[in-house]
Amino acid sequence: MFAFYRTQGLMSQLLSSTPPATRRMRVRAIHTLSPRMRRVVFTGTHPTELADLANAPPGAAIKLMFPQGTAGATRTLGRAYTVRHYHAERGELDIDFVVHDETPVARHGPAARWLERAAPGDEVEFAGPKRGFVADPSAPWTLLIGDETALPAIFAILEHLPEPAQVQTYIAIGDARARLPLDGPFAAHPRSRNIHWVESDTAHAGAMMVGALTAQPMPAGTPQVFLAGESSLLKQVRTLLEGAWAVPREVIDAKGYWTAGLSREERKAQEAR
């Protein structure tokens, strides 16, 4: 579990801290959770390498540095991934990877290439953690919205919200193969019954999500919102939240993880124009 904070009246915010220097960790095991999700279990290269992750709040991210070019190349590209679990007693870190197959950009990105070849014993550099979700227990209820790429963060938040938090969860998925249960004892938790799976292709995910949100009665009061995933989905959902629902912008913790059809470098170049 983790500490909850209230800062300047905000119901949620990003937790930022100066990350440790780049370090290394080693693949211990790889598990297929579904046809759309693969879990890589890492350990540190020495027993205390990952110990600081015990203090990371849910939704915290680390940046994995994937090698580029031929074997032995020194150039890397960094990609941020959510800490799904940190098992302090074993010194193990779980990172869940979405297995993309819908676009060449997704299939041939640096993370996808690395994951395709990854095996126990492989090492990878990383930096972090940073940017966790900070919950406010005084919020009347919590609304978690995202796509498959946000599933690790959403599930981590669900598993760490204090009791008796009232929460509604909406996740856009390509098809039913992407559905996953909460881990361990949380699979039977009442919160698992309030997970709404919205099936849609990427192009229509935003509209389908807005339709799903407006089709269901919601609890009273202003929610604390976590919203993450593809940029067009975020834009359409924020329009609903900040418009018709009048949810203040400052209580929406929004993270754009990716943009359909663009690599991270192309997206950054587009945003800089």
C-alpha cells in the first residue's frame, strides 16, 4: 500500500521525483497473460537494485532503454512502462507489455522488437520510477478510464485504492481476448464487478467510450479521474468530462501514452511544430 496525499485541494496529481541514475535489471521470466498482454518479470543485477520501487505509488513508470541497431550497438530508445507489481520479498518487478498487431508502427517499434527476442537472463537498462497516481480519499468516487495500454496502471490503482473506495472503471479493448481479471485475491473483489469493457477498434475507441460512459448512471459528486491511453481517445473523453459533466480540469489526471499511426519520436516532433 502507499500513502495518500492532498495538495492544494487537488484530488489527484502526478508524483514527480528525481529518478535514480540509469541502472540495469535482468529478465527472470516471461508469462503470456492473454493473446494481447505479456508479463516480463525482472530482478535487479544485485539484491537491492530495485528496492526503491517499494515506495512507488500505483501507476508509477520506469523508462526502459531498448538497444537499437545491430547486436552490441550502444544507441538506445527509451519507452515508459508502468510498474505493475513490485514484490519486495523476492526483489522482483512485473512489467506488462501490450502485444500490438494492428499497425506496422506498433509491431516494429523498439519495445516490440525487444519483447519478441527477450529471454530469461537478458539485461536492460532503466531509469525511474516517477509519475505515480496520488489519490485523495476525500473524493466522493473514482473514475478510471483508458485503453489496453493503460490497463497495467488502472489495475495497479484499483488494487491500491483504500477501502471503501467507490470506483467505476472503463477500459477500451480491441476484442474480448484482451480482457483480464485483477490479480490474486482482487479477482473476486467487488471492484472487479465495476469494470466495463468497451470493445472497439482504435479509430472508434473514443466515440465508443463516450457512448459507454453516457449510457450508465454514475455516482453523485465530482469524481477523481485517471484517464490514460491513445491521444484521440483522451481528447474525446476530456471533452465529455470537462463539458457536459463539468468536471474541473485540475481533478483529471490525464496521460497520453501514444498516438495511432505515429512513433513516439514522430509524435514529439508533431507536438513541437
